[in-house]
Amino acid sequence: MKKFKFKLAPVLRVREHEEEQQKMRYAQALQNKTRLEEQAEAIKSNIQDINDRDIRSQDVIRPTVFQQHYAGVHEMHKKLKSVNEQLARAENEAEAERKKLVEANKRTKIIKTLESQEKETFFKELQRLEQEQLNEIATQMYNSYEK
């Protein structure tokens, strides 16, 4: 009995490998985005802590304390702006990697669909050949009984 052999199996393996590589790149982009989101939250939390500690803890605000507070908050806002810009770039990068992953998935699925169609055709042909053999055996047996 013949075995099914898919002619494009090497192409399928390559496409599956490319898809796995793209999944890894997409996961890395998502990790980078998540890391930047956490960094932005930490900076926001630091700004809130500075506000609570420096301003609200004292009844009368001295000018030097206010200057230090303002400088610290201003520096944190600059960091937050930088992180938000990096986050926007990371979101764009993650979206681009996601689109590449979708495309890689489509390319793999096309080959898999082709494989399943060829496999189905192969098994139908195999079944047809087996049926012909069985019919031939039955005909020979019938003809041998008549003699």
C-alpha cells in the first residue's frame, strides 16, 4: 500500500518555522510594551508620592522646599513624557509584528489546506483502487464457481 507523501512538506516546515519565529518576535514586542507601561505607572506613582510627601505633609511651604518639589516633579514629568513616547513606538512596533504574524499564519494555513486537500484526494484514489481490486477478485471468484 502506498503511503501519502506531501510534495510541499519542506515548504510547510519552513513556513511553520517562520511563523514560530514571528510569534517570538511578537511576544518580545509585547513584553517591551508591557515593560514600558509598568515603567510609566511607576513614574506616575513616584509623582504622586512626591506630591503627598512634599506638599501635603507641611502646613507652610517654604520656597526652597517648593523649588525642590517643582524640580523633582518636573524631572519626573520629563521622564514620563520620554517613556510615553517610547510606549507609542512600542505599540506601533507590536502592531506591526502582529500584522506580520497574521500574514505568516495565513501563509502556513494555505500550505496546510493544500496538504489536507491532497491527502483527501490521495485517500479517495486509494479507496477507488482498493474497490477496483475487490471487484476484480469478486468477478474472478464468481467466474470460477460457474465452471
